[in-house]
Amino acid sequence: MTCIVRAWDLKKPLLFCPAMNTAMWDHPITAEQIERLCNFGYIEIACIEKTLMCGDKGYGAMAEVSTILEKVKELLSKNLPHLTVSVPGYV
């Protein structure tokens, strides 16, 4: 991920969706890294709380697909107001 972000054109929007184990999410380095990405103007789609694959319950699960799609549609409508975005199966 860090190689992709470093190669990203800073003039283009970048959305990121953190997903990790709760222990990793709670680590202070994670907050620093997310803050750094946000300071570049990148847009975080926050993780959610639920039971993770490892069995832990807590924050770290990636946002729901519908949430991610809504954020992408919102961003596209701001930057390309004439564009209509629809994804079959998601309203």
C-alpha cells in the first residue's frame, strides 16, 4: 500500500479504507499513519466495529461496500457533476 500511495499523483483524489485486527487498529502508530494520509488530503473511509475473522470484536473491519460506494459516488458527483454513477445491486 505504501508504494502505491507514494506513486499516487497528489492532484488526484485517493480514498482509503483501513482494515485490520483490533490490536493493530488500537496501536498508536496506526493513528499517526492515518493522520499522515489525511494531511496529504487523502480521504479515509473509516473502519467499523464488528466481530473480526480472528474472532475478536472491535474496530478494524473494513467499511461496508455500500458505505464505500456512497463515498465514491459523493466524490465523483463533486468532481464530475454531469456524471451519473450507478452500481447494479447497490442503491
